[in-house]
Amino acid sequence: MTISANRKIAPGYYRIVMKSKSLARFSIPGQFCLLSVPGVFLRRPLSISAVSGNKIEFIYKVIGRGTENLTKLKEGSKIEVLGPLGSPYILKTDKMPLLIAGGTGVASLKFLAQKLKRPGVIFYGAKKKSEFVPLIGVPKRWHIKYSTEDGSLGHKGLVTDFLEKYLNTKGFIGIVVFACGPNPMLEKISRICEAYNIEAYVSLEGMMACGVGNCQGCAVKSGDTYKMVCKDGPVFKIGDVEI
């Protein structure tokens, strides 16, 4: 694929855009791709954060050698991409959607907000204001509620506490929750949704090498057996796997 943009959008966060008519056509929110990054052996998994025409977008955070090398790729250069991979979010729902994002988890949820016909509320949490990435492309009819641990923007505290406060105030009948972020956040969201009997789906991260379930490096426990984040997920209904 040809890179059409690769720019810093927040401290430590980048947005990379590529052109591929076929990949853009078949990508669904919740799916991801594996990118072959120069200088590292294993491909790097990135959630699809938006699709526009023949362009496909990814948001990533620099956390190691692979993502650091990814920042150095210039506009017009080529990169090998395997995808789209994984099971997506459900898109047909008659319930009001609540999207809860933490860190780079906002990527797949931004794409989901673009595709869901019924708008809802996005809860976006970070440690501080500077860590938020711009939610470019999210329809204006969505309500965005920010939460920071240091109180520099929006609600002061954890985004999960903000969600629970919202549910206690607004009610929890007729809603569906979609969440993506760090495991401690997803674990608490699962407990909240189970307590309120709310339909909910979480997108997990895992140590992926193959992306198709062969290497079993991203196994998560599911009852008496295991499921693969890359193949059976990354989107799971709460209760289907242990977080």
C-alpha cells in the first residue's frame, strides 16, 4: 500500500493514512491490520480507525522500536499490509450506543461511530488533556464526554467512574456498550455492565504474530477452553472471555 500521510497528532500519537480500494471496501469497525515495519521481524497490529473513499486510516502510539520506525515512513513510500483481520463490532442495533475509549482504544471506536446509524455518547478517558487525539471524522450528532485523571479536561477521575455516574443519572435501559482500551478499564466496564445487565462488547489487545490464529500467541481463557484474540476477536461479548 502507498502511504499518503503519516503525521504526529498528539504527544506520542501518530495518524497514518494509506490508499487501498479493496481494503477500504471490505474493512469493518473493530477489525485490524498487520503492518510490516522496516527493521523489525514481526508485523505490528493496528486497529482501523477510519475509512474514506479508497483511504484507510490508523492511529498508533509510539511505544517501542517498531512504532518508532513506523513514524519515519514518508508520504509516497510503500508498506506491506495484511488485512482486514478479526471479528468486528456489531453494527445493527436498536439500542443507544455508549462508546468507552481509553488510550489507543479510541481508534476502532472512532471508526465505529462513523458507521453506526444511531448516534450516542463517546466517553473518552486519558491521564491528562495532552494525551487526547483529535476525533476527526466523528459525526457531530455524537456527544463526546472527556475524562482526565488529573482533571485537566472534563470529568476528573477514571472514565469508568464517569460511565457509572452517567448510568446512575441517565438510566441504563435500552443501551449497548462498546469499549476498547487497557485491560483494567475493560475489566471494570465488564463488571459494571454485568451488574446493570447491559449488553456490552469489548475489543481486546494481544501479542499477535500471525494474525489468523495459528501461532496462538494471543490466547485468552474462555470457560474451559481458549479463544484467539486475532481470530475469534478482537471483539468479544462480555462474559465470553476472561479479561
